[in-house]
Amino acid sequence: MNRFMTLMMAIAAAVAIVSCAPREPEALLWLPGGDPDVEADIVIDPALDLHEDGFMIKDTPQGRQILAKTDVGAMYGKYALQRMERTGKASGVLDVREEPSYDRRILNHWDNLDNTVERGYAGWSIWHWGEPVPVRLIEEYSRLNASVGINGSVLNNVNASPEILRRDYLERVAQIADIMRPYGIHVYLSVNFSSPAALGGLPTSDPFDTEVQQWWKEKVSEIYGLIPDFGGFLVKANSEGLPGPQDFGRTHADGANMLADALAPYDGIVMWRAFVYSPKSSDRANQAVEEFEPLDGQFRDNVIIQIKNGPVDFQPREPFSPLFGRMSKTALMPELQITQEYLGFSNHLVYLVPLFKECLDSDTYCSGEGSTVAAITTGSVYPETYKTTAIAGVANIGRDANWCGHEFAQSSWYGFGRMAWDTGLSAEDIALEWLQQTFTSETEFTEPVLDMMMSSREAAVDYMMPLGFHHIFAWGHHYGPEPWCEIEGARPDWLPKYYHKADSLGVGFDRTRGGSCNVDQYHEPLASIYNSIATCPEDLLLWFHHVPWTHTMSSGRTLWDEICFRYDRGIKTARSYLSVWDEMKPYVDAERWEAVRAKLEIQESDARWWRDACVQYFGEFSGMPVPAYVEHPERPLDELKAIRLDMKHHN
Ligand code: GCW
């Protein structure tokens, strides 16, 4: 068997959804078993001037105290103190006060009722639909979430089956909610907009139809009868073929408000996704603003618009979604993707908090300087608009013994929670505390491995899609490169050529005022900065511009040479991880060391695969040679074009 087939088989094995060996939870994650074992008196005082999830840790003459308004707040205080103890920050006199940045810190599980997980690379669904409820597993999951402040869980896929609202499923959801409740976690469900017709047997699901409205009211009442602290609904409507209010000539606001009215008596919320696009739109990146901005002010106050971090789709690097800066009278929440759909699945070590923070820290300028995505969505830019604040992360969790398929993928779950709790934490601080709790505090280990984690997102951008390239993934599964991909009858905005637009003159998507005008969805000064090739950040160059191959970059290299240089740099960084990890053998148990080593080999090999594919394919357009100072492609393009990975996901 040749090297390449071995690699392909390794990939297929790694991404196949398989049932896994029983886990040993205590051994495998950042948290020791059992309740947090900290020495402090707990003082619950509902009169405290504190967020209901907040806490204080104080050293008083009577000893160490954790003060909170609620039991859940006290629990967060205990976990925080335990973390401080384990990371060497609990000595001296403590005077800590913490309140969460977001009220709702939510995981979105894209889990289907047949236990498959859309874009999941860590095994079957942990909810074990149709099997006995795995009480201990769900307790362990809840404890891990609680320890980092995650307080919400959407159990099912946004591509929602109407069946989830059947009585038997709701009873099951109630059992899960009962297990999660002591950990402060609220359960939410994704709902299918045509449930009244598909499940309820009504002739329509038109939100203006009174029978439809009544159906939802009764369904919501049934849910709250079973789950009194149910959080609400997440809805993907009129997106990628799913039904929605536009099917009946109604708007997103009409649809969201109908559900919001049904949920309002119980304080439930609607998280309505802005991930919409159609092949008719001139630029997929424009569509969310085109559809949602005109509706600003029309949504009920218990509706939050859930916006992906980038305007296209969780790419290794995108600019922030301009919609964050375009709605002042509607609450907005970010949706980040923890599962690595576009970042090498659970095979690549890519620590995602730097990517998440890049989005949250982006300044939209919608209300002057400092109107960052974090400031808007935590309610500080338009406080009167936000009844509640929220952030979502698409979970990377499955039944694998290590939960996430890659030991280091846990750090992005951990990091999402920590960052949702405190957007001011640095990606580096979060990574370090995760390493200390998960592996060891020895600096011989933490320093090099921290560097590896912190460079990993940029490395992935380099070896997959540098300089603003996006969506040049293989069809369907989004694992490897396929910039040449053509599928007869496929929607154009699912195909790489739509995004890279390579020709003999240059490459990149013209989103300037001479192109799709996407730049004008951003506020000044960004619109003009992005519009000009001279001022556009190079990391986003090919996102916003169609650039001549001979264009001179800030490095002095031509665009073509810079592309080759970046792919090469990405490979070299990925390769350096192997030697870093080899040095770490004395600090890590053999099982975890081997597992990570094997994945790092795949990562390095995949990086070369990306380079071979992209440099040779784009080289056919540029007609320019690969510069002498970089490693040259190894495998012929024809061989790469013949690769077919059998992974069953829709695009
Ligand atoms: O781009 C797509 C993903 C789909 C996902 C969709 C979405 C849940 O490839 O798998 O469906 O985004 O976010 O709705």
C-alpha cells in the first residue's frame, strides 16, 4: 500500500462515526472527578449587587468565603477557586469578583435523532437517543461545562427534524434537563419551522395562521410542563433548503415573532439564525445584511439574531460578519464553531480561541471606535436593546473516549466557555490554564506546548487558505483541498471557483465598490480600508480583491511568490510540532502522547497535500514558477484530483 493510500485510510478511519471504547472521564480532561474540593465558606445572599451567576471570593478574618446571589453563582465560585488553586493563583489574600460577560453561554449540538452528529468528528451523539439515558456521561458533561461557566445546551441539530417535538422525545429531553439542572445548565431545542404541518398535521405552517400560532402555543406549554426552566428555541429557517416564513410570503421577523410570542409567558427566547444565502444573491457574503438589516426594530425583545462569526461560513479566516454592525434595535449573538469542520476535523491541532477572539475583538465602528463585536453582543453599545445576552459555540463533543477526537480539541471547548464567561481573558492565558490542568504545570512542558497552541491557527490558515482564500475545500465533507471542484447541477456558491475566481490575470473575489460592494456593508473607516488594495490587510486580500499575480506584497514578494511562501511556512510550522512533541514525551502519559503524535503526523502530511493541490492548481493560472527558496510540490495534480474521500455530509 502506498503512503498516500495509508494516509487516506487513516483519515477515513479518523472521521468515520464509530462507536467507541468506554471512556474513563476522570482521567481524560481538565477536571478532576467529583465536586470541586475547595476550602471556603459559602455565603448565599440574594441581596448582593451581583449578576445572578456571579461570585466573589474573599479572604476575611473568619477565613476564605465564596459569596454569591444564587447556588449556581456559588458553584461557579467553587470551580473558579479550584482552578486558581490548580494553576497556582490561589495563594496570598484573595479579593475576587467575577460576573459573566454573557448571560447565556451556550453549546449548540448538531446531533441528529439517529445519533449521528453533523460535522462531528468525535463519534456518536452523547445523548444516546433511543437507548437508555447515559446518566453518568451527561453528569460528567454538565460538570465540565459548569466548570467553565457554560450554562446552556441546544441538544439537537439546527437542521432539525420535526420529530424532536414529539411527546416521547420531549420526555427524554426532560430527563436530560433534570440531569443538567444541578449544574446550572438550561436545555434548548432546535425546531423545524414546518413542525405544525409535518408533525401536527395542519395544512400549513404559515406564521399568520391562527391555528399554527395556537399549535406552537400548546407545544410550548407542553414543553414547559415537562421542563419548567426550558431555555427556548434555536431556528434555522429559509436556509440551505430548510422551511421558513418566506415559504408563506412572510419575513424572518414574522416567523421569529410568532415563536417568541409563544415562549414569552415562560421567559423563553428565540435564537433566530442569520445564516442565509441563495444562489441568486450576487455575493453570498452580502445576503445576511440584505435580508436582516431592513427588519431591524421589528423583532420581539425575546428574539436574538444568531450570527456566524464570518459572513460566509466558519472559514479558517474571514472578516467579521458585517451584520454585527448593522442592527441597533435587535439583540445579536455570535455563533462560533468549535467543531473543526473547516480546520482539519479532529485530526489537526488547531486551538481556536485566537480565531474566536479575532471575531469578538473586531471593531465594527457602528457607534464610533470601540464598538467591537464583543461590546455589541454583550449589550454595552446598545444596552436598551438587550434584554438578555448570549453566545453560542457549535460543539465538538461526541462519544470518543477523549470526548473531542483529539486531546487538544478539548482546549477549544474549554476556551469557548472561559471566553464566554470573560471576553477580556487572553487566548494565551486560557491555553496556559488548560494545559496546566490537563497535563502538567512544568514549564519545560507548558512553554513550548503553549507556543504550539498559540501558533496553530495561523499555521492552519497558512497551509490551507492564506491571504484571504476561502472555501476552496473538497466538496461535501470539507476536509482536504479541491479548488478545481466542479459538480454538475450544484449551486454555484457551494463551489470553490465561485470563491477564488482564479484566471490568468489574478485571483480573489472582488468585493470592492467595483465588484460586489460587500465592503460597503462595513462602517467607515473599514469600508474604505477594505476597498483599497493598498490598505486592505493582507490576511484578507483575496477575500476582498481580485489581485494580479504580480502584485507586490509588503514582503517585497509578488502575490504568487507570497502564496507559495505561506503554504511552505504552514508546512514548516506543522512539521515543527512533531519535534516539539517528541521532546514532551517525559511529561505526558504514553497513551495521550502516542495519540497526539499520530495526529500531528496526519496534520503535517495534510499540510503538504494542501500545498501540492493549491500551488500546482493556481500555478496553472499564474504561469509563474514556484520560487526556489520553498519546498516544491511532491505529488502530481492528477493524483490529487483522483482522491475521493467517502464521508457522508451534505455540503
Ligand atoms: O455550511 C454549513 C455546514 C452545514 C451546517 C450549516 C449551518 C448544520 O456545512 O453542515 O448545517 O453550515 O450552519 O446551518
